[in-house]
Amino acid sequence: MRQSGSLAAAALHALDHHVDRLADDHRRAMRLADGLRNIDALGVSAQHTNMVFIEVPTEHLRALDIHLREQGVIASIGHLPSVRLVTHLDIGDDGVDRAVEAVRSFFG
């Protein structure tokens, strides 16, 4: 890891300036998971700290990814059919609402 110093600097900055607001990310992730639980076509498999994992039928993954990106929502599609959504410093309550509505409109 030649760039480990840059990563360490970013981590130190986060520890010095953003630890107090981590509870906001965790609360927003819980709100995101709760909003997604109301969508019958998918399942919320887990919500840990600031991450929400949803299970999506495999045949919908590619189209859902495209639809979400068009709506300004980026999801991490990893081990199929699991999708990971993460709240962070740049995601506010309106971003959570936009993500829930984007997923709802896809399956609506």
C-alpha cells in the first residue's frame, strides 16, 4: 500500500472532526431500512451501523442499478442478490427519502 499515508490522514481527520455525528448516519440507515421494509418486492436482510443490506430478485438487479443511478442513488451490488446502501457525511434526510422513493418507484 504505497498510499497508506493518505488513507491514514483521512482517517485521522474523520476521528478528529466527525465522530460525534456518526449517530446521525446510524439513525438515517435505520430510517432507510424502515422505508425499504415497506416494499414487497425486496427484503431488508440487515441494517448495521450505517449500512443497509437488501435482497433483490436477481432478474431485477441490473435494471434497478440503472434506475437508481438515474435517480442519483448509488448502490453497491456485491454478492448477488445482495445490495448495500450506505449513509455517510454527504447523505442527509432528503437523500434517504430520495433513495426510498427511487426504489419504490422501480418496483411500484
